[in-house]
Amino acid sequence: MGESSNFVLKRIGTYDLTGSKLGKGNFAYVELATNRITKSKVAMKVIDTRKIKDEYVKKNILREALLLKKVNHPNIVRLYETLKQNSIYCIVTEYVPGGELLSYLRSQNDCKLSESQARPFMRQLISALYHMHEQGIVHR
């Protein structure tokens, strides 16, 4: 993997990364990956811990996986496993095709949904938040 900050991760554990980015943040990105054994698609959040400057973030890097482990709900992605190799920490979750809700919203006329279009999304969001609150988790 080397010490270059611009490395390309192609394989970790039993997963092959496809090169198809699903999202990106300051020190992490989410990429579509395939399990070499089951051939199932997963979403893999790849975190380069060397890029994290904030001590609070460093201290709480495991929090996301620990919280996902506590929840089991049809509207919250499932955590499959976590992997660590050198400074790379990966969170492997269920892959949900279709893209992000925000992208969908932006693709609509005037970036708006009618009440009948919004209702199913709101029911799913409220159901997921309620489940999280029942588990003692408050989403920021």
C-alpha cells in the first residue's frame, strides 16, 4: 500500500473494490465492493486515519460501527464487518442501490416532492429515527 496519500485500494480482506465511488468526505470515501466468496455487493467506507486531524474524530472513529451494530431496522443499512490494515480502517455495510435521497430530491422539478411522493420517505425516516431513539441513539 505504501505511504503515499493518493494510493488506490483494490482489495482488502475478502473484498475487491470496484473503483465505483458512492460518496466522499474529508478523510473517507465510500466505494462499491464485491465479496470474492459470496459475490455479493457491499458498500465499503474507507477511512485513512492519517488524514484525520481532529482529536475528537480520532477518539471516536469506532463509534459509527458500534452504533450500527446496535440497530436492526429495514430502513437502516446493516453493518457486516469492520476491517483494519495499517492506517486504513473500513466499515463494510449493506449496499443499497439507487443513490442518495438528496440526489433524488435535486433531480425533481424545483427540487421538490409532492406530499404523496414525500410521504413514503418521511414514514421510513421517522421509523428509522424512532428505532434509533429506542436504542438510545440520537442522530445528529
